[in-house]
Amino acid sequence: MKHPAGIRIIGAASGLGAQDHACADGPIAFHHSHAWQALAHHPRLDWGKTLFAPSADGLSPTARIAALCRNLADEVQQTLQQQQFPVVLGGDHSVAIGTWSGVARHLGQPLGLLWIDAHLDSHTPQSTYSGAIHGMPLACLLGRGDKRLLSIGLNDVQIDAAHCAVFGARSYEPEEIDLLQQLGVRVFTVNELEARGFAICLDEALARVRAAPAGFGVTIDLDVVDPQLAPGVGSPEPDGLWDGDLLLALRRMAGLPDLRALEIVEYNPDRDRHAATALLMADLIAQLLPAGRSPTR
């Protein structure tokens, strides 16, 4: 990872894509947390902008999400043009449409993506059970979904399915897995990680996403971690990953020269306990720093 100008944090404060909108408060709450203050003095870290969805004014939630994602894509692209490394903090996972559209536009071609999540987030408007757009962003990045959420970066797909992997999934519907299998995305479920070993599966996932010619990104939905360790999430699912495994994985990825951006989403401060999830977020960001170690642990 070669970004001499440093790391820029970009907040994407929207919960419009989720049924519980409290994730909209995540970036602001984290910015004011003791967890962030422990990192804020670091010379390589800069808190850039925090972006918000436009007010309703007769706009539908989808139109508001699309507007936010366009602004986020512009901010991410500008950050990369300034040779800074973008770290986007959500907000619900619908903001990923903007994050990775901005990276793809900067690169001029689709990138690889490691999608670390308890869910597949690969519904379309035709398959969704809930109508929640945070269940659709990966499908949108792969070119399937509401037209208002497509082609925000490139005119075609933003992510190359052949170089995309979902890691840690444990809650999803058959329509999602069918779509990803049809498109050729590799899904590593929690059951597979337990059966074959975390490190072996991580090696395979990284090999896949790093084969993308333009580089790769990492998006982390905090609900991939067991809710006993990270309770402050929008859609908690039992039996998740250990936080230590996730930290070690990110520390390894942070040293790779083809890593283009990081995204951490679905922080719900209303559900956090003893700042456990905020501290985990700070620890994840700290893995990008030269010392690779957080002052919070």
C-alpha cells in the first residue's frame, strides 16, 4: 500500500438503506469517540469529509441513496487523485455502491473486491424480501439492480466478478447465492472457514481478488464479527468471526501494494456496549498504520 500523503477518513452517514436507520449516526459517533481520539493524533491520519444523504424534499429513499453514493464516489476518486488512501466509514452497507464506484472510476476499470460480511448483500429489487437496499449493494456493483444505483462510477460493472470473494457469510437467502454463483463470485461461508481453516480460506480469497489487474479493495461489515465481541451493528448474526482473526487478516492486507481502499460499515452506536465496536473500528484502522498496532489494545 503506497500512499505517501496519508490516510483520509471519509464518513458516509446514512441509514436509509437499512430497516434500522441508526447506522446513520455511526460515523459521527465514532468521530467523537475516545476510540478515535486515541488515533487522531497520528500524522498519517486525516478525517476528511462526512457526507450525508440529501433531505427528502419529495425524493424517494432510493433517489437519496443514489445522490449520496454519487457524492461519495466523487470524494473517493478525489482522495485517490491526491494520492491518499481512502477509508470510508458507514453508514449502512448501501454506501458501498458509492465507495467502490469511485475507486473503479479512478482506476478506469473494474477492481477486485473482498466483501467481508455475515450477509451476501446480493438481492435485487425482484428478489428482496425486505426491500432494504443495504441487502443489494454487491449486486449493484456487479451490474444488477435499480438503474439509479448502477453506473455511478464506470458505465458497466464496478467490480469484476471473477475477482470478487465474499468472506464470512452465514445468513442469506437462496436467491442471493444463486445470483452470485451465476456471476462467478466465490463465497466463503463461516462453515467453510471452520472446516478448512481461516488462514487457508483467506489465502484463496486474497489470491482471487488480487488477480484483478487494477488492484483490489476490502469492505468490512462489522456484523461479520460475533455480536458478543462487536454488538454495535445494524443486523447482528450469531456465531461470527473472532475480532482477533479479522485484525490479523487486515494487518496482512494492509501491507499489500495493490490495496486501493478500505471500507468499514454498519456501525450502530445505539447497540454498542462499553464502546467495544468503536474500539474494534479503531483497531481496524490502526492496522493500516506503519506500526500495525492500535493504542486501544
